[in-house]
Amino acid sequence: MLIRKLFRTAWRYKSQFLSMILMIAIGVGVFLGFNIEWKSIEADTTAFFEETDYADFRLYEETGFSEEDIEKIQEIDGVEAATRYLAVNAEWKDTKKSVSLNVSENYTVSTMLIMEGSEYDEGADGIWLSDRFAAENDIAVGDTLELSYMGVDISSEVLGLVKSSENMICVADENQLMPDYEKFGFAYISPEKLEEALGMVFYPQVNIISDMEKAELEETVKSALGRTILVTSKDEHIAYAGAQSEAQEGKTMGSILPVLFLAIGVLTMMTTMHRIAANEKVQIGTLKALGFRDSRILRHYTAYGLVIGLLGTALGIGLGYGIASLIVSPAGMMSTYIDIPEWKLIMPAFCIPILIAILVFLTLISSFSVKKMLKGTAADALRPYTPKAMKKSVIEKLFFWERLSFGTKWNIRDILRHKSRSAMTLIGVFGCMLLLVGGLGMKDTMAGFMTVLDEEVSNYTTKITLSESADHAEIEALAEDVSGDWQASTGISYEGETITLEIYHADNEWIRFVDAENNLMELGDDGVYLCLRLADTAEIGDTIEFSPYGSEETYRVKVAGYLRSLMTECIVMTDAYAESMEIPYHISAIYTDESSEDIENSSIIAGKQDKDMIMETYDSFMELMDLMVMIFVVGAIILGTVVLYNLGIMSYVERHRELATLKVLGFRDKHIGRLLISQNIWLTVIGVLIGLPGGVAVLYVLITSLVSEYELSLTIGVLTYSVSILLTFGVSLVVGWMVARKNKTIDMVEALKGRE
């Protein structure tokens, strides 16, 4: 009998049951989705790193490492394996495409995974090419690929298609935000092939596998080689750092959205089950009168929460894996950024006890909601639920109360009488605004970042990357020939951290600089400029110290100002100031307004990069951003609709006798409908007012947590505020209208014949 009653009651309150199941499903789904995403990225990339012997440390020196150097490094106690390594950008001849050309002297560190073709052979005269780059450009095993590096042609047969953890995030340099596998890939050749083509071997990098700490390795290498060497851990390499950053972003998102949805789902459950239990009071009394024990009735109503929890959790698990697969899969969002051989969805172990705890908690909510209804005798329980008597509120005692209209008075009293329902409505509107402002604001912020980068800072057409061995006089002659500005970059130790020192000669303004407000600024020759991430380390006018790697010198310089560096954490100065302080530098890049086709290849040019190609990768990133924003918007609309509709229906059920009384007193349906809708609007206005700053706060957290590697300026456009407010009010109006329509179906006799 009680089983049949369970289904009948569920059907009677189908809207409420469905909304509770949906909210639990969305909460569980979002929670699992983001946690499966970050765990899968972490586990899948870690497995790839281990399979390909990914290096723990990388040593850099512009003048290169000799055979004697590598022997000394390999003899260090704690170094498991080490190899001299070269990674340079080489052009695909007669195209605007290029590859990162990799050469490893000792093929036991930073190896490849062969996807198709021959295994790596150090003596083979061939090339192993990125399978993604090959697929995008219709290159197959056996084809011949002609590359050009420093004016030298390197022609080789493609012996294999591979994936490489060293190039797992395949970008040309720090200016390229997203991989573009059609225009840039990676390739490996043997040391013999490199020496045959260039007539020499030059290795500016050493890759090391070791369990040592970075500081310990730095001191050990310095002692072994007799000089300071730039050492970076895998945490500072783009492949590992990028994967860890994506995993961390997933954790951050998993701590914001799921908490919001789960909290609202649980609160919705508490409010709704309390109302259902109150409406079922007569049914509970009838069961008591028929002889059912309190424990049996309690188990029956507790089963509602258990069933809702089970259905919501089951749907949420499916939704969670669906969300994760949209991000982490061969065709998912993350595959456009990270190139690994296999994507597996992995749920973190802690998710299972949390899901069980959620299920138990939902069941207890249902149990506690009905428990107090069982107090007393059957006769007490048979009396209909009567809301507690309300005293005059503070508002009703104010002088203007009597001047208010009947509808305003009625709505204020109803809001104050049903505080929990009103609070839940506010939370629903607040959550809707939170997601809309946060999602759309992130799009505004990234769009503003790209505008500054494209239209203000990057004023050049082509970036020329120069060889480490290029002579300073030759570089200056090339810069003059192409009317270019130039940049020198080197690693330095500052405040115990490794950052970049950037020295510019920018008379032509092909590369420009912006301040904290994104306004163009000029660099003076009287000091250095700290990027905003370093602004708290020194005041303007202070003197700071730094030491370039590869040198024992320590330089003391004056801080002249701050600038927004956008991409790198750096200290910036002009070449004039560097020369006045006798700071040595090697020019690494030239920026020019000339097209890459008009610039002749030479022995000092390591590569050429069009700005348009770089900006296209940003377009790819914005496509991912648009998808993320769409998820936020859809989530906000679902959240607002489900919560407001559920509470609206409960409000209607609670007040149907009051509404029937109004109809008897002569109020027309449209007047009563306006009363119902106006209360929703009031609560929506309040929810919007608190949701706007809440959305800005969430956006700030997203920027500082998810994209802390860029110096973003929080930007929210008027359109974002307008769309967020209009969508929220639109949801509120539509839901209010749907609830108000039910007023036409009230049976006045049935509603009013119960006991007062």
C-alpha cells in the first residue's frame, strides 16, 4: 500500500520531485565533471611523462655545453641520466610553416612515443615527425620533408610519426597561446644528421633526470662546472607546467561551481521536503489513525529523500562523465592544447565517499522534515498544517505602511512569513547572476587582453628569431636592414626566483609597452621597469639587485616604474640603460613591419614568425572560451529556472487558499497573477543587486586562479551587465508567468472548505 502511495505522492508533487532530482543531478554532475577532468589530465599526462622519460631539470647556457661539461654533469651523485639537447625552430621550406627541431645526444632522456613507422635510430638518416602536424598537412611515413635552419637546408625522409612529452604543448614560443598543429609542429633528428647538415654540433641545453631539489642541483652543477648555470625544474617547462596548470584550473573550478550547485540543491531539498511534509500532514495523520507505527511512516517518507538522492546521483554520475568527456577526450577541448596518446577518464578516489555522504545527507533531510509531523496523537496529525501566527513586523509599524497598496502589503507579509522560501529564491537569483557575470566577464577580460596585445603592444608584422651564435654586429646590420626593433632576453635570479630580463631597442615602436591601466607608455633610460607581478617587491626609486645566469656578477639597478608585461614575469630596460650599467646581453629577436617572405634567410636567422599566425592561435583559445561561457550561461539559466519554478510552485501550493479567498473577494485572475509575479520581481531585484558584486568577486578569483600566468586586467563591459540582468529578469518573469497561470485552475470551494 505504501509503495503505491509513494508513486501517487511523487506524481502529485511531480514538479517538485523533478526539480529536486535535477538540482541534485546538476550538482553531482558538475562536481564529478570538473574533478574527473583535472584528475584525468593529471593521471594521463603523468603516465605519458613516465613512458617517455621526461626530464626533471633543464640547464641552459647561450654559449653551449661541451662534452667535458656533460661528462661532469653525468658524474654528479644523484643525477640518474643527462643528455645534451637542442631544440630550435626550423622552417618548412617554401611554406609559412615550421617545426621545433629536437636533437638528443643521449636518447635516454626526453624520448618519443612512436605512433607509426620505425623506432628511433641514432644512426638513421631520417626524421621523426609529430603525428598531429603530419595529419594536418597530409604527410605520411616515407615522404620527404625539407627544412631550413640558419640558411641551411635539411632534407630527410619521414621515418616515423611520434608524440613527445617534451613537445606535449607544441607552441613556437611564449607569445603563442595555443598550439596550431597545421602551422607548427615538432620533429626529431639524430645528432649525426644535425652535424652533417650544419657541419657542427651546438647544444645550449642539458636535460637531466634526478630526484634532487632544484637548489641542491644548482649548487652541485655550479661546483662541478665552476660557473653559475640557469637551471629550471620541470615545473617551469611549458609541457609540465601547462598540464599542472590545467589540472589546477580544474580543481579551482571544481571548488566553485560544484559547491554552488550542490549547496543550492541541498537547500532546495530542505525547503521542498519541509513543504511537502507540511502538505502531507493530513495524510500522515490518516496513516497513524489506520494503525501504522511512527517508525513505519517515517521510513516511508524517508524513502522519498533516498529515491530522489539515488535518481539524482545516478543522473549526476552520467552527467559528470559527459561533462568530463567534453573536455578530456581525443575530440575534447583539452586535445586542442595537450597532445598525448591516450585519454582515460579517471574519478578521484575521494569522490565516492562524498557521493555517499551526499546521499545519506539527502535521506536525513527527508527524515527530519517529516519527524516533527509525527509528534502527538493521530487527531493532532489530522489537523491541517497551519503556518505560525505572525506578529506585526517592524515594517508594518512604520509611518508609510498605511500608504502602501494592498498588493505591496500582501507581498511583504508573505515574504516575511515564508523566510526560508524567500531566502532560497534570493539564492537562486544570486547564483544565476554569479554565473552570468563570471562567465561573460571572463570573455570580456580575455577579449580586452587580446585587444591590448594585438593593437597596442604587438605593432609588428614579423618576429625574427636569431641564432645563439649570431654576431652582435651582424644582428644590428640585419635590424637596420629591415628597419626593426630588437629584444634581448636572458634568465636572471631575482629575489630568489628565476625570471626574465628583457632589454629592448624600440625606436620604431614595432613593439610597445603599456602601464597598469593599459595606456601606452615610453621606457626611459634611467632605470628598469618591473612587471605588475613583481610590483610588490620594490617601490619606484628603490634600488634592486639581480644576477644573470652564466655570470658571477650582481647588478644594482634603480626602479623607474611598472608595466604590464602580459605574458612573461620579467624586468624590462632599454639597451641604453643596459649599456650604461655595463650589463651584457645577446639579441634574441628582431621585430619588423616587413613580411616574412620579403626577409631573406641567412645563417643568423633561426626562424620567422608572422604576428597574424600568432593571433590565430588566440582565436582558437577564444573559441574554447566561448564554449566555457556557454556552459556558464546554460548552467545559470537552468539553475535559475529550476530553483525559481520549484519555489514558485511550492509558494502556489502554500497560498492556494489565500489566492482562492482573493478570487472570492472579487480579484480577477490577472490581478492575482500580477501579485505573484511582482513578488518574484522584488526578490529578483534584490538578488541581482547582491549577485552583481558576487559575480565580480568570482571573476576575480577565476582570473587570479586560472590564468595567473598572464597579467590580465579585470574587464566587464556594459553589455555583460545588461545581458546578465536581462537574462536573470527574463528567467524570473517566465517562471512567474508559468506559476501565475495556475491561478486559473484553483477550485475555490475545495480550497476554502478546509478548517481554518
